[in-house]
Amino acid sequence: MLELQGVEVRYGQAIAVAGIGLHVSPGAWVALIGPNGAGKTSLLRAAVGLVHHRGQVRLDGEDLSSLPPWERQRRGIGYVPEGRQVFPQMTVEENLRVGAYTRRLAEVADALDMVFVLFPRLKERRTQAASTLSGGEQQMLALGRALMTRPRLLLVDEISWGLMPILVEQVFARLAELHRDGLAILQIEQNAREVLRHADHAYVMSAGELVLDGPARELAADPRVIESYMG
């Protein structure tokens, strides 16, 4: 489904991503773990078109490398950025509608209904400003906003960041539900233990390069991963 071939991201002379290649099969859940500063976020931002990159980003065989972010979204890529990044003064519903800006007006109501079924709390808060939501509710809003386009592939960056353990469980439960329904997921996550419990496949990234990859269950049992990322 998603193929990254020789993707390189530079900030000036600094290399954040050094010619990486990875793939996400249709309906797969792929984890991307590694230390802070490894280049994980830059890789996802390259995939969605938010930073200039070399190399190819392919979705279902189509090269998206020259396309802007909104065209990549139209092709079926959803993106949940690190740090939630909701619009604080806009209501919950307005935030969700912003996420659907590439969809036809007739499709927006159905997308809203789908998100409100998945996240009943957002329906209860639909007229509230996003700034009044709890951290967990804002994370659900960021995820719901990405789902408004009905993506086939969801790129997720640190969705459990700053959440209490019970909220982490809820967020992962929602991702698992989406995955069961056929959504492919590529997820950056510092909570390596939790993401490896759910994912099918995993990559480990360090200093801009991929240093390990394999079935998630195998990496979860790998002493190098346990020592470095799982404590």
C-alpha cells in the first residue's frame, strides 16, 4: 500500500532522514519506534508532504512525491500530528469539519456521524471550544479530524503522549477497532510496549536510519528493544 523508497529529509546541512525505505501493507498496523531525535516525525511528515524530501512516496503504486499534502490526503492518507494541534478557539464540530475540507459537502454529514459513533464524548462536546477539552478528549478530536476524510491509511504521531494510562488504553482500543475494520496504520509511539502489543510489524529508527525491523511480537521479545525502549 504505502512504499517509501530512499526517502531523505534535510534541514539545512543536517540529515534527519537518511534514505529510508519501508512499506505498509493494506490493512496492516506498522509501528515505528526509536529514541527522540531519531527522525521519526520527519519521516511521517515527508510521507504526508509537509516537508521537502528526496526519494519516492508511493501509495498503491502511484508516486505522490510531487503532490502537496491536500492531494495526498485526497488519495487516502490521514494524519494525526504530534501534540494534537487542534484549533483551540473553534468548536469540536468546527475542528472536525476543517478535517473534511477536501471532501464534498454532501459527504461531511456522514463523516461527522461516523466520528461521533466512534467517539461519543465528542458528540457531547460538539459545541464546546476545543480549548475546554481534556488532553484525552483533544487527542480523540485530533484522531477524529483525521478520520473525517475516510482515509485508507492513517499516519499517527505519538498519540499517547501526555495521557494517563486509562486514556492510553482507550485511544489504543479505538485504533484497534479501526484496524479491525481494515484501516492501515503507520504509528510513531514512545510507548513501545503498548504499540508492539497491537502492531503487526515494526521498525526501529535511530539517527535517521532504520536499524531493525520485523514482526512486532518478535521485536517485543528482542533483548535490544527491551533494554533500549521498554525498560
